Amino acid sequence: MIQISIENNFTSWRGAARRCLQSEIAPDEILWICDGRNGLFESNLAEETDEQIFKVPLDFLPLAETVVCFDAAERWSLLYGLLFRIVHENKNLLHIESDDDVRRARLMEKAVYRDVHKFHAFVRFRRIEIDGKEIFVAWHEPHHHTVMRSAPFFARRFGAMRFSIFTPKGCAHWNLENLTFSEGVVSDVVAPLRDATEDFWLVYYRSIFNPFRLKINAMKKELPVRHWRTLPEAVLIPALIRQAKELKSKKRR
Amino acid sequence: MKVLRRSIYVKLHLTVSSCFTLAILFHLRRRVNLKTVMELICKLEILADAAKYDASCASSGSHRKRSKHGIGNTEGIGICHSYTPDGRCISLLKLLLTNVCIWDCAYCINRKSSSVNRARFTPEEVVKLTMDFYKRNYIEGLFLSSGIIQSSDYTMEQLIAVAKKLREEENFGGYIHLKAAPGASPELLLEAGKYADRLSANIEMPVQEDLDKLAPEKTLMTIENTMADVKSGIDAAKDLTKKNGDAPKFARAGQSTQIVVGATESSDTTILHKAESLYRKFDLRRVYYSAFTPIENTNPLLSKLPTPLMREHRLYEADWLIRHYGFTASEITHGAKAENLDLEKDPKLSWALRHRDYFPIDVNRASARQLLRVPGLGARNAARILKIRHYHQIKLEDLAKLRVRMANAKWFVITADYNPNVYQLDAEKLEERLKPKAIQPSLFDSFTNTALSGEL
């Protein structure tokens, strides 16, 4: 068993994986460690070269780049296992979506896509002023390591607004020209700030709700309860449900 | 203390006419003009409430880059920023410019003779709300509709004014869906299409007889002419793009419409055939179906009972089969026991049970078209199966791993291994076995049958 210590990013894993593959180390002989310290390799591994020795199908790269964002330690070994099998067993492995490893990787990929999508959907900016300058700030709690993947969307869309998005997994900042990232923060730093527009948003939220069509599960499927605490409008949900149920029982009588 | 404040806040937000209390809250918090805020909140309450009967909230299918100093873009994929407890997505700020209407369509809450509170936004108010919401990432854009005031043309002009302001004064690059007032002049529709990503004229009723009874001012012909005008605008822009490589944008996300279900006797068969012909004639992107709910002082001509949400759900499923699975409306409805879709079974399963001679389907040999007909097997899995079988014989467990809905699919397929279920294909009992299991009603849940409420 050898221990391989990598940084929490795709490039670091790829470098290590190439060297392991060159040294023909089987997946079950590696213990992948990603604990925030810098990458350290066992010295008996092959040196990394620029030569492209292994041919990997085109669709492996985007899959791997996505799976590394998944928040579970097993992702590194799963990816190396796939890579090893693609090189040694079947170059078409990724097409066999009913294969257990492929399926696990695809499910992780899907979870990351969904997390990015929910990131884009559920960030709620609050407008504040600092030294007379307008800035928009938000707090969000992503499930996976999706800050770097999700932030460019906001820069494209809100390029004319200064903004900062704070999350436990990293923060993103836009100064009208560049997108920069910083370490994650532990608690909701945006909570004490107020933005009067939020009140209009809450009025809108409860007015657009149709109490005659209560479908609680359908809502929870798309708006998972764990996100409620970061969404201002979610504070209304329990009361809206109660009112809708009262309305229904009143009608029945 | 914080918790207490929060609960007071929620209460204030939920009292029936909370306009006033909320406005005071605002006033205390920030020294803004109380009257203005109060008015705006009341308008928002009335005009969002009035807009919620339009089911569409889609914001996909349009691409627009943000202009240099502007705010907003569209990237093809719409985003649902929130969901209300009715399970519906909030993607757009959905508003009526006004709920005053000169028409008296019986099924509509905003009809002339209705006793609802009336209000009217100024274009500036809608523009400010849209920009304020958009900048906070609450929405993808605006869906603006309106009651008919003065005339179709006048109404259309008002809607256009808002969209124009957003695009030209605010450099807004987000999504705009405008209602096309039936009968508005072609020139106005062409102008609307310049600013809007989507236009929609609602047909509401599937046949003219229903309209004659319930909406005497409306004719199918007028509505369809409006759709035709929009279509020709879209086609012209497409042709220009083909010729010159580029053209001014015109309703990039196409047009849609909505049909109210269950207000009249019109059956699902009638509705689906109408929808299919609209898709063919006008290249609609979507037909939305809206289950009718009778509300206070509903017109006596209309159904007294609320339409089961499951009926609406089945129509969406059938609609999906028509658009993505190669079914025709007559295939879905022909030979069925009733004029309406089966509430207990999805339309594909119902079709398969009526056409057992079409099965079993060998998943290792069948064409894409055949795979798409298997109950429980969706389009994405059909595509996966076509890929996998180049390299690997497909067995039952492969289907299960792909999360094909086996309870439905297993009776209809042949796999590389032994599938005993397929011998039951012709059994009379199969239909019984495929019925949803009766749900044990709980004490607290005795009236709500999940299957019929459409909560899936």
C-alpha cells in the first residue's frame, strides 16, 4: 500500500495519477490522501513527464474534472480505478453506463451538476453600501466543492455589479474586472445585513403561491429543506402550508 | 429576541391584508415615503396574485450576452430560483400590468364582472421591480401579461413600453416573456418580438363552442391569427440569420399557449388533438395545461368541482409523448375506455396495455423508436441502451442499474438473460397488477389521496 497525498484539485490528482499509471500501480494499492497539506509522493514513483503516454477517451476528462468536485474522499480512488480500467481493460468502458464504477462516477457527476445549478439558483444577494459604494453580498451553502465552477456565471451575468459570495467551501469576489477566490468562512456573515427589496420579494412569493394546489413533496424535491435557512422567502413556507390546509378544510365543511 | 422578531415578521407577512403593517415596518426601518411603499406593496400583491393562473414560468431557449454596462444575460438553460409550496417553480417575476379588463371571460378571475380588487402598475414600477429582483438573483427575468384595457392594440403598446424601457434604458439582458394580446396588430407583435424572448397568446379553450359560451369576445380564429403573426416574425428572423449569418433577435425562445382544463365538458381527447394541431401549425414550444379551480362567485356555466390535478399531470405526460416520444394524439387516445386519460395509469402504460401485440421488445435489438414505446423507459435511458449494447449484452440487472422503472418495464422487454415476467404479457391479470397499490389511508390523511392530488 502506498500513500499519495494530493491537493484538493484536479491538476494535482492528474499529475499523481499519471505517475501511478506509469509505475503500473493497481488501484487497490493506493491510499489517496487529501488533507490540505501540499502534495507529497512516494519517491519510487516514476517522474512526471510531458509525454502523452496514455490515450484516454475524450469524455473522461470532463467527467473527472466534475467528479473531483464531489464532496467524498472516495472520489480520488474511484477516478483512478476508472482510469486504470480504461487503460488496461476496456477503452470503451465509459460507454457502459450500467458498469458499477461508471455508474457511481456518473451519479457523482450528476450531483455536482445539480449542486452548481442550485448554486446559480439559490444565491440571494443583499445590496449594501460600503464607503458610498454599492456592493452585493450573499451567503450560500453548497454541498460539494462547486464555488469555482459556479462563480463565473455570476461574473457573466452581473458583471456591472461588485459582488462577494461567501460559503463554507470558499468565497468568490468580483471587483468589476476580476474574479478572485478566498478561503471559506464558517458562519453566515451576511445574516445581520438588511435589504429592503427582500420584503417585496416575500410579498411576491406569497402572492404567486396558489393555496388551492398544495404539493409539498413536489416543492421539497426541488427546494430541499437544507437550503431553506439560506433563502429569505423560506421563512414563509410553514405558515403558507398551514393556511392552505385550513382553506381546504374550510371548503370541505 | 431574534426569534421573536422573526415570528412577528412572518405573521405580519401573512395577515390577510398585510399591506399596511408591512408598510409601517418599512417606514420604521428606512425613512422612505410610506404612501408610495404601501401602494406598491398592495399593487404587487394584487397583480402577482392575478398572474398566478398562467402556468408558464419557463426561461429556457434564449441566448443573449450581457451588454457592456448592462445587467443580465440568458444562457439557454432557464433557472428556477425558488419554488412555492404548490410545487411550482419561480423563474420569472410574473405580473399583470393591470387586472382591469374589458372582456368578460367566465373562467378568468380578472373578468370584467369579477369582484376582485383592481390595480395598475406604471411601466416604471414594473421596470424597477424587475431590476431590483434580478440584481439580487431572485429571478431570470419578467413575464408580463395584462388584462385588456381599451383595446388589444392599446394593451400591447403598454406591454411593449415596459419591455422597451428594460432593454433600452436599463440595458437589461435577462429573459422577457410578453403576453401577445389576441387580435393585436401584426406591427405591434413584430415590435414586441424585438424585445421579448418569448411571446404567448393563450387559447384557453380547445373548441369554439366553449369560447362562445364562456368568452364571447374571443374567437379561436383571432387567437390563431395572432399565433400565425408571431410565427411569421420568428420565421423571418430565422431566414435572415440563414442568409446573413445574423439578424435582429426575435422571440428566440419561441411561443407558447395555455389551455384551461376541466372548466367545460371538453375531453382530454379534444384537448390533445387541439394541442397537436397547434404544435404543427405554429411550431409552438409548449402548450400549458391549467386545471380549473372554481373560486368564489364563479360563473354558473362552469364546472362546480375542481379538476383533479392528476388530470392536468396526465395531459402533460401525453403532451410529452407527442413532443419527444413519437406518439400522435390519436394513438394516445384511440381505443381508450373513456374520452379522458386514465388517472391511474400514465398514458404510455395505457397505450402499451392496449397494444400488447407490439411487445415484447428485445432491448438488445430494438430501434430507438421501439425502445421509446416501452413503459417505464425514458428517452435518456433509451439513448444509453443504444450505446451500451455495442459493447455489452443488456440484462435485466443492467436495466435496473440504469434506474429504468422495472415495475412497469419488466413485462414488456426481452433481455439477454431469462426474464420470466414477459410470459405474463398476454395475461388478463396484467392490467390489475399494474394498478397503483391502494394506499392505506392514515387517520390524518384520509381525504388526500396522493395519486389524485398529483403529488408525485
